[in-house]
Amino acid sequence: MHLTILDPTNPAQAFPPLYLALRKPDGLLAVGGCLSAERLINAYQRGIFPWYNPDEPILWWSPDPRLVLFPDKLIVSRSLSKTLRKNVFTVSFDKAFSDVITACAQPRKDSAGTWITTDINQAYIDLHHQGFAHSVEVWFNDELVGGLYGVALGQVFFGESMFHTKTDASKVAFVSMVAQLKTWGYQLVDCQVHTSHLQSLGAEEIKRRAFVKLLNQYCRMPASPNAWQHL
């Protein structure tokens, strides 16, 4: 099966139907295109996201199944609850977006590289300036020690990446964000693909068809008008 090659000069070009996504590697749907706001928002609304290595063209994915979290199903372990009660961390929203995405781009212990290229970094900073991409920051003694970022459309938050330099800091970011999303009327958090870390927090896998049905419903429904404001 041949992958669709997207025109980088035409961000409005339609993505191929999701059933054409490859089984191996799971979910690879299209190649090329651009990282403009129009292209990225079009992708997220359809259950598609970019992910590629620095030496590769832009690759677009829609895996099946999809890992999601329904905010009401968040799981907070006893040990994490204890950490939260201690108030050793301070949490903020949209206070240091570029710092969070830069920290997320740092190589992990089990990997020498990063998928958050310079182009990805700038594309999401642009989305942040346009009010679509958001960050959660976790601070310890005024030092940024954890956080996450993603894209918000309607009542759906599409998580992209998280980091921590202190134990539990990324979990504190996630749990704090989900609690806030609930107050704003969000119905779904997209976690993309399975990780034991997110599963331990209540994330579950659903079929891609069911995921897209939820997107069609919730991306069109507005969240609270106060969402992401004055925090």
C-alpha cells in the first residue's frame, strides 16, 4: 500500500481516510506536508498527529487502538495523593510554554535522540501564541521540574509530551491538569499510544473508530469561556 504524500504548499489538502493507515508500523497514514497551524488543527480534529525523527520527512499517524483518558476515570494512587497533599510542588498553566517544550525535547535516559525537532518546537510555540497549544508547569523552589504540553480543541485536550526532573513531577502536572479540565467541561484527553505510566493514571485503549466518533462530538463543543484564562 502506498502512503499519501501531502503537498507542503497546500495545508488545506485533505488527509486520506483513516482506514488506509498502515498496520505496520501501526497507524502511519501520510508523509510530508507542513506544520502550519491549519494543517495541525486539521490533523488533530481527525485523530491524526505528527511524529518523526530529525532525519525523516514529516510522518502523520493515527494508531488503532488509541489511548485516551476520560477525566472522570482519573486514578490517583495513594502515594501520589500523599505527594499532592504535601504541597511540595507549585503548579501553573501557560506560564512557561517554550521552557516546557524545550525540556520535553531533551533526550531520555533510554534514547539518545528526540522527536521534538526545531520545526516541531516552533510550530507548537506558534500554536500556543494562537491560543490552541497549552502547557502545565510544575515548580519546586522556583525551578521548573516537570510539565506537559498539548493542543486543546473544543472539549478535547490532545496531550503531546511530558517531562520530569523530580519524582512524580510529571504525574502532578497531569493530575492537576485533568482536575482543571474537568472544571472547564472537557470530556476527553488524548494520550495517543499506550504507556504504563499513563495507564496507571486511568488511561485506557479504545478503537480508533470510537475515538474519531468522540472527536466529532466533542471538538465541536466549546469548553468553558474561562478555560486557560487568568491562571
